[in-house]
Amino acid sequence: GRRTQLLKGLPATSTVEENSAAGVSVYSFNVTVSPLASEGVAILPTIVNSNPLTEAFDIESKGGLEFRVITTGNPVLDYETMPKSFDLQIFVEDTAGRTDINTLTIQVTDKNEHPVFRGNVAIQTVTIYVLERTPPERIYQVDAADPENAKLKYSLFPATVPFSIGKSGAIFSTKEFDYEKDPHCYFLNITVTDPNGLNSTTTVIINIININDESPYFITKQRIYRIPEEQSPGTIVANITAKDPDDEDSPSRLFYSIQPSDRHFSINPATGVLQVSGRIDRDALPLRLHPNISLMVWVEDGFSSSHVSKMEITVIIDDINDNPPECNPSDFRKEANENTTPGTFLIDLRNYCKDIDVDPSNNQFSFTGLSGFGSNNFALESTVSGRLVMTGTIDLENPANPGIEVYTLTVRVQDTAQPNYSSKYPFYISFDNIIYIYIRIKPVNEFFPVFHNLSYVFSVSEITKVGSSIGRVHAMDKDWPPSVITYSIVAGAGNRDYTNIFWISPTKGDVRILARLDYETTQKHVFTIQASDQEKSTTASVTVNVLEVNDEEPVCSPNFFSLQIPVDLAVGTNINGFRIECQDRDSDPRSFRYFINQGNENSHFIFSPSAGSNTSRLILASRFDYESGLDTNWIYSLRVHITDDNLLSARDKTTHLIQTGTVTLRIRVIPNPTTATTTTPGFTLVTRRENLYSPSAWYVPFTISLGSLLLLGLLGHLGLLLLARLRHTPARKAGGTPLFHFTFCVSSQTMTKINTVFDGEARDPVTGRMYEFNTRSGARRWKKGSDPLQPGLAMQGMSSATGNSSQGVEGAEAPSRKEPSEKKKELTAATKPAAKPSAGQSEIPGPAGLRSQKKKQESEDVGLSSPAPQGRS
């Protein structure tokens, strides 16, 4: 469209006052439309732009084509803070398409405004708190401003308040406030006025804050209180009250306490009520001496405040009868001998009873009510004294006596004062006490123990085992109660070998044997026993008859023997004249019976007599038969049993004790010499020793070893000399007598034993003399006083006599220990012609050289032997 002037009255200039409200008309104008615009305005007048930009104005219709510019109030126009002029461009368009735009200039005019408060006072009522006792000072600053920056004036109403305001708006207090005297709150109206008389008013509230500046004070006047002892906890004693000037118009904030604290009382810290908190015992120290309790009560107006008031009160404790009489101990034990004289004083109860109540009127008591079974034998002299005496005689042995040894009596100890507080204080249960008295009637030892028998006789077998009981004794005592009887042996229970043969049980009277009884030694034992009740004693005699039993075995001499007999000894011969003699301590000599239990092969030997005598001889019962092979053993070891049952019947032998003695015999059968290869008598020398080495005797084997080496060297030298001599010996002529050939055999088993025990004996077949020997080492010695062998038996061993010359008294001494000169002589003598053989021997010629036969002997033999029937040397 074309621009046409449609806005009438524009451009134009108008004014508006600051702070105008919304809807205030600023300027009015009209709109004219072209004739072609039949329908009027298409676009109403509109502010399309403003300089500066603002929304403070708007256009509204006044009716028809008349319009006006008004204020919107958003924002409110402010001359002091906003632009003072606005250019508004207004645009309009009619229906014909014609438009118009024009400018309206609006100038803002200044207006005098009321002063304005700033800060807290502008938005709320300010409350100011001032502590009492605060010196005069500035308490607040009021801030106000004038929109036109005019100088403002401050004023305060009412003028009578103790405050003032300065030119700058500072509020001052003009005095030191006392909360207890001055008002607690002030309302101040603060007015600010500009030079044109416009003003604004606000209110400031000033509260005076109370501080703890006053000390509390007691209003209770009473200072002394009196209560009985033993009040229950919680009992109120007093109500202590106080006031604090700081709390006149508010609930009390006082705190009560006892300083220092007391174990008997406590005070309610808020109310001041004084109560009993612990037991108050007037009868215990220190209240027993000082019954007054002083308390210092404090009252404070705050836990951390220094404002304190003190008041001392005194509580007097009164004694009550709250303690029964007490006896320590409450039970008594007393002894009285039986048959005690009536009227004898036993015990004074008052020495053990007391009433700890302080007041003399409350600590009196009496003794009453003596009771108990048998109390008729006792009495109290008076109810006050408490002295107990005997009134009757008690004899424990009397059958009429009930047999009571301990009497239990009871006595009531009663408080004589009335328990005035028993109903008020229910924890007082009783005001009397019961005493228990135990009277023990002490028995008197009036009677001696009495044995059941005056004497005791026991019969005991001699083979009774040690420790066995042989009888029992018994004694009684008439005293009541029955005394404990102890038994002992006081005399006669021993002999020279044993101090004590018998023993008696101290409590049971059981008699036992401590040593083996021997009828053969002692047939009767008599000793004295004693029964004692620890004070009195009596004795009795005990006779022990020892019964004989066959407990001894026959003892024979000798119990070991060695014999040598020729093979052709005649039957019925007493071998070597040997006999044994036996003894038995408990058997008749006729009771002996002899038999060979072991080693009697082919029954060659018997004893005669075989029974009925204490002496018996060894007899050859049958001949030896070695040629047919019936006999092969040349040495017999006979085990001979000697029993003491010869006088017993066959039936008695099964029930009676039978003892057996033993004898060991060693018999060597010597064969007769024969003509076979027998040339020269020879001998075998056997030396046996037994050495028992002790580590501490180290020098013994060293010395023996050194001596053995020297001896071997000497024997070697002698052998060389003998060989040289034999080489130079002339050859014998044919049919001549052959030279003797000696075989010198040394079997060295050299040992040494100290303190040799000779436990065997034998008869030498050459000399007939008896000798003793050690069965282990072979050591021998001649037996003193031995009889020579019978001549007939001695001849049987002569063939070996030549070798015996080297034996000394002790057969254990071997020829090896002789001096070298003596050995040389013996070897020289051995080269000489031998004597003619004995009867029964024959010479047998042989080639050059000498032959001899020998038989090796056992190491236990004497060291001599007859020529052996077989073998070559």
C-alpha cells in the first residue's frame, strides 16, 4: 500500500509523571481512513518500536477511531533511575491497504517522593536484644534514603524511652538496664523526613535480656532437725527452699546440693527436699559417740554459675531399741566329765552376750527358757547372771542313763526394753535371740581292758607259710562308750635268730607269724600280749605249739663223689669201699630208702642195704660186658635218691609229706691192658685252669702272655736237644728190648680263678688217698685225714703211677710251671729203659723206634691214666 497520513495529531510530544500508576493517559490521537477503506482500520495503531526499548506504554481505544497512549506500570517509570524521554513509533493500516507510521515523544517528569528505609527495617520489624547491665552504647543502625537524594532527618518516638537516634540513623541506649527493675521490652518508632516534609516511619523492638547477676537466698528458717535412727531410704527429713531474684517472673532454675556429699542423706537438686539415702545406725561409730550430723546445703542458680548461697543444718539421730541381744558365739560347746559333782559351774553366758543399743534403756536383756532333752541336769542361777551350772550326776555306765553323750540345751536371750518401733519399722523381726549350748559328757576311763581268756593256746604246723594267721585274741572294756582297744606284743615273741617271730594286728588282735617255724629247733613259743585303751592296759599269755611235719630232707655225706673201678671187678664188691651216711632231722634212720634214679645203665650198681638204715654201701650188681657191645659207656654219672618214706605204707605215701635227698656219683670203668700194640707205658698230662679276667687287672693277661712266650721258646729249645740225642742213640739189636717212647702231651687251658671252691671229692686210684676238686676248673687238693684205698683196689691203678710223681698237693699246678732244669731231668729220665710191665701186660717187639699206646683222659681227671687198650701214639 501507499503511505498516507492516517494518524492525526502525530508526531507529537507529551509528558508523564514518574511513578504513574498503570492506565494513566499520556496522549490521545485519532485515525482517519481513506474513502476506499469502507471497512475501516485493518491494523489498529500499534507501538512497533520504542527508543529506548520499554514496555511501560501501551495504546488503547477510546471508541471509534480515537485512541490514547497509557502507562502499563511495568515497569513503573522512575525519573531517578530510568531514561527521562522515550520515542514511541506507532503504526496503523486501514482496510484499503494504506499505512502510516509516526513518532510520539514522551518525556518523564520528576516528582517529590517519600524517603525509603533500606536493609532489614525495610522488609520486617527489627527486634534488638540488649543484655542487662550493658553500658550505654550504639545498639542499631537505621538506613534510609530519599529518591531525590535530599538530606533526611531521623526522629524517635516516644521521646521518654532511654534511647536516642543520631543524625545518621544510629540508635543508642542511654542507660545501663536492670532486668529486675526496668521494663523488659521497648517499642521505638523511627521516622525519617525529607526537606519537603515527606516522611516514612518504621518500628524497632528492643528486648532487655536477663543475666544471672543476682544470688539466690534461702527462705527456710529452721536449722536443726531430729529423726530416729534406722529410717528407711526415702524418708523426708526437711524441705529446703530458696529464691533467686533473677527468676521472679519465670520458673525457678535453682539447684540444691550437699557439699560435701553425705552417705546418710541426699537432697533433690530441683526441689530441695532432704531425704534419707543410706542406713543410719546410731549404735555404730562415729554416730555412737557423736549422734549429730552436720550438713552444708548449697543452692546455685546455675550449674556453672558462681552465685551460690550456703546454709548449715544439723540432723540429730535418736537411738531406738532396734538391736536384739547378740551372743558371740551363738552356740557353745562345753565338756564335763561324767560323775561331775552337782553345783559345778559350767559357763557364764553374760560374758559372751551384749546389746549394742546406745541408750541404756534399750540395751538391757535377760536369760530365760532353759530347755532341751536332759535339761533337768542343768540350771541357770538367775535370769540376769546367765551362769549355767550342773544340778545332776551323769554316769555313762549306769544302765538307767539314756546313753546320751552330748546334751543340746537352748537358752533364750531376750531384750527387756519394748521394741517401740516394731510396728513402724517392719524390718525389725525379733528382739530376742536363741543360744545353743552343747554339753558333751566326757567319758572317764574307769575300767581296765579285760581279755576274753586269761591265756591263749594255738597249735601251728611248722610248715605254715610266713604271714599266715594262727589265731585271734579279744579284749573288752566296760567303759562307755566302748574304748578302742589296741593290741601289741610286749615280750617273748623272738629268739636268737629273729627279733620278732610273731605279729599281732593292733586293731583286730589277729596273730600272724613273721618267720618260718621249726619244730626241730623250738617246739613251743610263749609270749605276752597287751591290750590297751590308751590309758589302761592288761596282759595275757599266748602259747604257740609247733606241730611237727616231715619238712626236712635227708642230708647225705658225701653228696658228690668220683670213683674208678677195673672192668673186671667182681660182682658183689663194695666199690672202692664207698658208703654214704645220711641224717634227717625229723625222720628215723630206719625211714631211709636208697635207689639210683638216673645213670644206672644195665643196672650195674645197687646200694646195700637199700632201706632201713642211715648207712649204705655201693655194690657192683652185675659184670660189665663191653666185648659183646652190651655196655658202651665207660663213665657213669649216677643220681642217687634217698627218701624218708621207708616206714610208710603204700596208702600213707599218697597223703604224707615225703622228702628226698640227692647224691651224685661219678664212676669211671678202667679197662684191662691188652697185648695189642702195647710197647711203652705212656701218660697224658692235662692241665686245666680257669681265668676270670677283670678289666682292672690288665697286667695279669700281659704277664701270662709274656710268660707263655718264654715257656714256648724254652720248650722248643729242649725239643731240639732231645731230637739231637735220639739221633745219636745206637740202634737196638734184633730181639733186644725196645726203648721206652714217652709221649709228652701238654694240653694248656690256662685260666686263673681266685678263691677256688672245692665242691667234689674222689679217691686217688694209686695212693688210695682222698682228694677234693673243683668240678669246673679241675683244681684239686689232698683231703686231710683221708684213709688210703684198700690194697686190692690200689693195685688196679699202679700202671699209671709213674706219671703221678709230677703232681703236687694241688693238682691244678701243671708241670709247665716247673723250672727248665727239672724238665730236662724228667726228659732225660724218660729215655731210660722202663721197668717190666705188671702182671697181665706183655712186651711186643717192634721195628726200630719206640711205640706206645695211650688213652686220652677227660679234662676233669687227675691227670694220670693206665695204658690205653687201643691206638698208637
